[in-house]
Amino acid sequence: MSIIDTFDYQGEEIIRAKNTISMIENFPSTILVVFSAGMCKLFLSKYNASKIGALNAGGQEIPIYQIEYKGIKMGFFNTIIGGAGAAALLEELIALGAEKILYFGSCGALDRKIAEGHLLVPTSAYRDEGVSYHYAEVSDYLEIETAPKLMSILDDMHIAYHPTKTWTTDAFYRETKRNMEKRKEEGCGTVEMECASIMAVGQFRKKAVYQFLYAADCLSGDGWDKRILGNMPEDLRERILMVAIEVATRL
């Protein structure tokens, strides 16, 4: 029996998120989630956000903020990188009362035609990680059920984007050229570390989890092109944040 055959995605869990967290009164149903301290810092500088609580990861407190924008209250959370940690914190956000969760973060481009900062909407995720197999039946790809609605919202907003399959991996330092070429042949335009995991959690818990990505580095070609990874221009960061907030009002 292989390890793939041992996953029990239909079994009842022993520990539940609600057993590990303290409830937050009047928790917002819509939550924006980022993976970037820089994006979080920009958010706090631009909006009158109040801290309403926190989650903990690795002994560190991660604040949860709230703003009101166009009459809609929404939360804001800077999660951790990697599918396992991001999925666990998503479980806790859902246990607190989150119903609609929009993730946005950088990714690696697998095609040089994808420009720096270009917005991308993943439509399915290659499951090169472990979390999703605990939440969904075994398959190579996880279809992202919320992608059509997100693309419709972006269309209504006249925001340019590119729909694509994405490659979710657990091993940043083991993204090999051979695997990259296989994923490109299957139609993957991006690589990242969380999409399959968080989407599997959302679909299992029957909550609306959305995600758009923006291209940072590029893996296509003879070597790694760092491009804007870790050094995104401030104006681009501001535009992406505004898109996310506007999208959140329409979810």
C-alpha cells in the first residue's frame, strides 16, 4: 500500500480548530489574507484598521485586523507561507466565523510571457503537497470551484488577469527543471506553495475561498530570474491591494 492510499479525507478529525482558539465577538465574515509583511505594512499605513484579535503560529502572535470599506466590514490577516501552516490557520479563521476568504500573494511564473506583477487566477492546482489529500479525494489536480466567480468579478471591474493552472509545491528548494517542464506541458503557468492546500480546506468546510496571484520571479529559461521577488515597487503593491479590497466588497 502506498502513502497515497492511506489518506482518510472522509474520516472524523480528533482535534478541531474550535478547540484551540478563543472566540472573537462579531468576527467579520469576509477576510482578506496575504502572505507578505510588506503588504500588511502597506495596508496598516493606508487604512484605519483596528486589531480585533490574533492567531498563533510557532509561538508568535499574528494579529487579525478589521476595517470598514464602503459600508462593509472585513478582516485582514497576514498568514504564514507554506500549505500546511496556511491551511491550519485557515481552519482557525473558519472556526472564528469566516465565510468568504480572499487570498492574494506572489507566485513564480513558468512562462516569460507572464509579466512582473501581472494578475493571475488559478483555475486548478497540481497537488504536489500533502495537506489537500487529507481533505479531498486523490487526484493530480484540484479544481478551484470559486475561480469562475472571481474571474467574473474581475471582468466587471475591468481588471486584466490571466487564468491558469498552478503548481502547488511543498519544496521551494526542490523545484526541479524536469518537474517544471512537466507542469508547463500540462498548462501550469505558475508555481506557489499554498493554493491546493487552502482550496481543499475551503471546499471540505464548504466555505468560499478565493485566490488571485501576481507574478514575481520567473523559473522559465536557463535559470532563475528573481525579477521583483522581495522588491515589489510600492505603486504596484498599492494597486494590487486596492484590487483585493474592491473584490472583497463583491464576494
